[in-house]
Amino acid sequence: MEKVRIESMDAYVYPMPMTIIGAVVDGKPNFMAAAWVSRVNFKPPMMMVALGAHHTNLGIEANAAFSVNVPDVSLLEKTDYCGIVSGKKTDKSQLFGVFYGSLPGAPLIRECPLNIACRLNQTVKLPFDTLYIGDVVEVYTEERCLTDGKPDIKKIDPFTLTMPANRYWRVGEEAGKAWSAGKKLKA
Amino acid sequence: MEKVRIESMDAYVYPMPMTIIGAVVDGKPNFMAAAWVSRVNFKPPMMMVALGAHHTNLGIEANAAFSVNVPDVSLLEKTDYCGIVSGKKTDKSQLFGVFYGSLPGAPLIRECPLNIACRLNQTVKLPFDTLYIGDVVEVYTEERCLTDGKPDIKKIDPFTLTMPANRYWRVGEEAGKAWSAGKKLKA
């Protein structure tokens, strides 16, 4: 296996989960597309999103709240639109149906099959991006997305992003069982 | 769309990219499976991984370095094994072929189609997990994984994780072009 070096700027994990981040800016819900998002703490559950200098950041910081919404493939164009049009110039508050849990600063997208409302816990400033780390306050889905009471990725039908190729991808076939497939290698 | 609430502990993005984190512990390469990993800064490129209290952490902190390796589906069992067996009890240094870039603390896995060597930049302690944020120093792939000089996800053939269902997933069909598919919604 001959290795070749590529640009450090092209360091990405493959693939990245596509989400829509919600916040309330100047009294109105605003939404942006983001793929640099991850669970970051087991107990209590916490989520992280890394954002450049976006309009959304103003709302996250003002209200100490944000939402992580997982769109399905039918929302791909709207998700992408949220990623190419800034809330600074364009009102995106009517793009989706919006509902709220207990956090008035975390607008949740009715059309998205999974919604996570977060209270801002801490902020980490990096040279270009800011990490917003939030405590998970509520998680919503729909009955049709559950199998045995757990979210089922095939029913959620999310999509992922690859950079620098800038492509979205569906989820494919099941490849194995986690914390199980490797047992046969145990001595 | 009737919404139902689920447990906050079940707050995950769908799906999560599966990686193998490398570090040198007590002079030996050690590897663990991790899916809470993301790019977190645009310029300069930085990566983040959130880890519980693992053997790997000792090496990351001692050498201020770690690696993010993206395994392909053929490495699924070995990856899972890295996630269920601790380096504290089991020597995983012979599990893969190992090579190094300029960081002696960031062991890179020869069999993985993508390797990212990181110098630890900062550490964020959360209640349960620790965020290790690193500057990307080098990125390696193989010629066979490139299309037009960029990493090609179909050639890399990575897999993703879903929790709490604990399943791995292949990447499916292309679903659209990023920063493009939403243009038709522009007024």
C-alpha cells in the first residue's frame, strides 16, 4: 500500500453527518446547514457543533440555546439552501414548520425526523470556527421512525456530506453489528 | 407529523463516521475505535475527538499527538475489536501495519485508506468525556483512493455507526451536490 500525501486542508472524516442547526436570531428562527457536529459527552448527553462566523452564532450566544435537526433525503434541497443563503440577508424563518420544547431559543424543525434541543454549556473559540457545546434537553422523533423504541436509520433516511468533493450520500446497507463483530478476534 | 419524545441519552447524529484513533502509550502504538470525531476548524485545519477515560488518552496527553484513521469495510472486524478490547489489558500494537509522518506520537495505520496525523492543540474536559482538539499536520491516502486528486468516498469505502441500535452501515448512492442542490430555491 503505497501512501501519498494530500493537502492538510483536505482532512475530513468520511462521511460527515448532515444536520440543520437552529437558533433564534432577533426574535426569529434561523437555520443553517452543518456537518461538523458530534455527540461529545456520554453522561449527561452533550452535543457539539463547530461553526464559522455565521448569523446563527448570534442567536446561539444570545439565548444560550440551539437545536440539531437531522433532515431526511426529501429535505436535501432545503438543507443545501440553508447552507448557501445567510440569515443575515434572507429570512429563513418560514422555510420549515417550527415547534419548540422547553427552550424558546431552540427552534425545532417539524419536517425533520429527528430533533435535538440543546442548552449552551460552553463555547470554545478556535482560530476560525467556534465550538458550541450544549447539554441535550430534549430529543424528538416520530413514531414511524422507531423500531423497538429506538431511532431506526433506515426509517430516518438521513444523508451525509463529503468534502472536498462536495457531495451528499445516502446511507447504504448494514455492514455489521457494533461492539460485537470484533469478538471473533478475541484470543 | 406527530412528534414523540425519546430519551436524551439517545441523542445522536445519523450516522456517525467510524474511525480508529491512534496514540503511542508506554512506547507502543495503541488503537481504539471512535465515532465522536469531527473536523472543527477550517483554517488551519483542526480535528476533534471526544473520548471517555481510555488507555489511549494517556498517550495523547503524554505525546501531545494522535492520529485519526478511516478504516474501510474490510477492516470492520478489526475496528470493532479495537472498540471492545482495551489497550490496558491487550497489546494492539501488532494488529495493523504502522507508519509515521513527522509526529512520533501519531501512529498511522497502513491498511486504512485515509490517515490524519494531529498535534494536540487543546483539551476540553467535559463531565465524562475529554475533547482532544488537534492541528492537522499530515494527511495520507493512496493513489487508488483519489479521483481528480481528491479523496473519493466510493474508493475509500468507509462505514458509519448508529447508536443506540449499535449497527455499522455502508455508504449508499450519491444523493446530490453540496452548495449547489439548493440553488433552485433561491428567489
